[in-house]
Amino acid sequence: MIEEGSRRGKTVAERRQIFMDMRAQNFDEIRLSAYRTACKLRFVQRRCNLHLVDVWNMIEAFRDNGLNTLEHHTEISVSRLETILSSIYYQLNKRLPTTHQINPEQSISLLLNFMVAAGDCDGQGRLTVLSVKSILATMCGGKIVDKLRYIFSQISDTHGAMTVAKFDSLLLEVLKLPTAVFEGPSFGYHDHHARACFPQQKKIMLNLFLDTLLADPPPQCLVWLPLMHRLANVENVFHPVPCSYCGADSMMGFRYCCQQCHNYQLCQDCFWRGHANRSHSNQHQMKEHSSWKSPVKKFGQAISKSLGCVPSREPAHPIFPEQPERTLDLANLVPPRPPINMNDATVFPSGAPTPTKSRMQPGLAAAQRMNEEHALIAAYVNRLQSSPRALDSPSRLDEEHKLIARYAARLAAESGNPERPAGDFNFDTNRQQRQLIAELENKNREILQEIQRLRVEHEQASHPTPEKAQQNPTLLAELRLLRQRKDELEQRMSALQESRRELMVQLEGLMKLLKDEEQKQAAQAAGSPQTSPSHGVGRPIPMPVRSAGSTPTHQPQDSLTGVGGDVQEAFAQGARRNLRNDLLVAADSITNTMSSLVKELHSDDGAEEEEERLQNGKDRGRATGQRQMVSL
């Protein structure tokens, strides 16, 4: 008993928590009821984190939780309402970044208690579907035009015209919000509100509905609704001007300028609470500003307006078509369920209907639908067998979903048909139908198994595994031969490079010997009896100096690329001895030999590749011939 009392007290404290927090903001000091109501509801919206949920996300949550299939007067329990709110907030946390996550449990508890306090006036713990939709669609974030469009879709008929009775029920639920924040005396519900919003209007379409609720001023009972959205839009607007009453250097939100006192401006807190000083009075007309414009910008806009021939004023909302949008044609996906028409039976003058037509037509129609469904499945399987690539087409899933939808519609139609007394059935016809259904179901299972088998085979063929590649001996043998051939060619190339290097070293040695011999002969020819040996020894021998980065001014016709500098100098001076000519001929022969070896290597590679291609072609031809002989 004590635990139950403590739990009940905790629940009451949680229900009062949001109202206690709202009272701490001192909103009751605001003297204008419309601003007071808008500020309170905006506080509840932010406290419950509903401003983070867009109206389109809210509509999606309604559809996911099955509220669109329920009538407006259907009652739902608090536990189901808690489930709906849980899905809304947990989906919101998935969309938010990790640094801006909210506490879903706290938000669910606060909003649930507020909705129960607002919508459950009788204290039975149940709310209607219309009440849940109205409260959540009004208090969530998003544009007011989108919210009003959704609300209009809930209160309009099939022709796109508003139903006054539904609009009256909507006002009853929406005006529970001001009552929940203790503003019932100003914005409570009355019977004449619906007619006061649309006086003398016979047919109210969407555009007229939006024009009326977004007008300036809007209907008196809903004046707080657009004001709440304007408060949300100007919360972060900065005005770099001081307040004439409180002396603040700047303002945030709305800015109010007196039309009689010169340069007298008030912030929103001072204006809402009726503060005034100097010669200003609360009876003066004030102009509300939701943005800051510099004097230069104001002067430019005044000039542009004075020079403009026609003032450009955008409409408050886009113009929507009068007729409602056509629903999607899903006849190709889900066939319409045949309605059970009891008037199909022929009535005799005696008043007894003939049961033959009413009995036979549903059974024949069901059998015909089943035959069509299985014919479609069979055609789909045949197409898959004929072209395995059809599994990769993007329309495959659509076709499968179509077949599943048709089958589900048939099952729903069968389950929805009421059972009839046993005496009204033709037992022979029922037995044949049951046999036909059993055969078709067996065939359907076989077809589904065949589809699954084809899909698995296609996936295995499109993604070969390394084990399959290792099981092919021909491919492994070809790879082994190619690797051996590659190793042989690399060995031959390295041997040729080594022999070339040895020849170049020998040639360099011969050139050094030739240079030494020339120096000796020059020294002997220059020596004479009149010259001293020391003088002859000290004479420098002019030799060309070439740095690593310089470019020779003359290059012989037969250039020796890759040989030493001494060899190039010797041959650059011209052939003065027979030994030089012999060396030049030897170098040319080395170059020709190298080029012929390279050509031979390339020709060998091409020939071997051509032989391998021919061999593979012959093998394939033999295999094809053998298969043809086996088939014959």
C-alpha cells in the first residue's frame, strides 16, 4: 500500500513537472493573451523537443503506427500513445548527430503527461485518434502552411471541400492546447467558432482555408497559432539597438517601435509586460519588427518602392490546385477486392432469390484470379530460365513485390469472406475448388523453389571462388608454363646484359692502352737535343675536359651509348689508325648483335603466344565436336 501510494505520488509529480517549469518562466506577467498563450505553447514545444520533429516526420510516424487506417473517433489507450511517442523520439535520435542527442525517455514522459492532461478531459486514460493527430501536428516543428495542409486533408471530403462538422471537431481538439496551459477563458472552445471562421461560405477549398487562417489578423480563436510560429522564427534575430526602457544594448526576438514617440523602441519583454517611461504610453500605436534593417537599407528600399510602378508583394502561401490530388493507381499491384453484392441475386415475384448466381460467381472469380496469378509466376520463372541476366535487372524486385501483393490480396479476400451455412454450398464445386487450390499451391511451391535455385546458381556463377579456380587443371598448367617462360626470358636477358658489360669493359681497356701509346709517341717526337728533359716532361698535353652535366658540341654519326668517356673521345677525333677502325667495327657489330637478339626474343614470344592460341582453339573445337556427336 505504501509503495503504491509513493508510485502514484511520483506519477502526479511527473505530470505537474512541465507545468511547474512553465510557471517558473513568469509567462503570466505578459499582458496580451495571444502572446502569453504563444509563449507558453512554445515553451512546451521546446521542453518536449517537439521543435526538432518536422511535420513530415510526424505524418510518417502516424502512418507507421497505423493511425491513418483508424477513424477519427476511435479511442486509443495511453500505453499505445506511449508506443507512438517512443517511435517518434527514437527515430529523431537516429536523425540527429551524436553531439546533439536528446534524452528520449524524459521527452516521452513530459509529452505523454501533457497530452493526457490536455486531451483526456474525462480522466479515463484514453484519447481519440483526432485528438492525437491534432495535438502532435500542431505542436511539432515545420512550416505552418504544411501543417494546415495536413489538417485540411483530415477534415475534407473526397471532392477536396472542407466539412464543417469535421472542422468543428478539429477546433474542439486544437483549442484544448490553450486550455491546458490555463488560457481557456481567452481561447476556449465555443459552438460558434466554426461559423465565425468561415461566415457565409458554402464551399471551402484548400486555398480559401489557407487564406483565412493565414490572414492578418487570423480568426480570433486561432490567433495564437501563427504567432507561435513567428516566435520560433525570430528567436535568434539580433537587433543592434538599445531598449528605451530597460537600457539593454541590444535586443533578441521582436522589436517594437512607437509610431508617435521619436526613436522610442522596446524589446519584446518590456513591451509584453506593458513597461513604459518618459512621454511614451501603452496606448500609443506600436509597430512590430521581426528583422533588423540599417538606415541605408531602409532608404534604398524606400526609393525602390517609390520608383516602382507596381508594388511587388508575394502571396502568403503558394496557390494549390482546387481539386484534390489523384491517388496512386495500384490496380497493377493489388487487384481490387470484389465487393459482395447481395443484389446480384434475382428476386422472383414470390420474394425468394435464386442462389445460383450468388454462389457460383465468387468461386469462379477466385479460381480465375488464382489462375492468373500462377500464370504470371510461371511466365516470370520462364523468363528467368531463358535469360539469367534478368536477375540483375532493377525491375526484378518490383515484379516480385507485385506477385507477393497479388497473393496477399487474394488471401485477404478469402479471409474476409464470411462463412456461410453448409446447406448453401455446392459440395462438388467446393471439392473441385479445394483440389485446384491444393494443386496450384504445390505448383507455387515448386516454382518458388526453382526461383531460389536459379538465384543461387546465378550468384555462384557471377562470383567464382578461388577453390573453383584451383580445380581447373588446364588453367593451372597454362599459368605454370607462362611463369617458366618468363623466368627463362629474364635469365637470357640478364646473361646478355652481363656479356655486354664485359665487352664494354674490354673496350675501355683497349682505349686506355691506345691513349698511353699516343702519349709516348708524342713525347718521343717532341724531344730534341736543344730541349731539356725537364721542359719536355712539364709540357701539358691538351685534353678535352667534359663535366657530367655538359653536352658535347659534336657527336659522331655512330654514337656509342653506354660506353665510357675515353672511348667516345677516341672515336670523336676521327679514325687515324687502323686499330680505331677495327674498334669501331667491333662496337657496331656488338650493337647489331644486341638488336638482333632483342628482335629474336620478341619474335619467339609472339610465336609461342600464337601457338598457344591455336592450340586452345583446336581444343575448344574438339570439345564442341564431341558434344555434338554425343547429342546426335
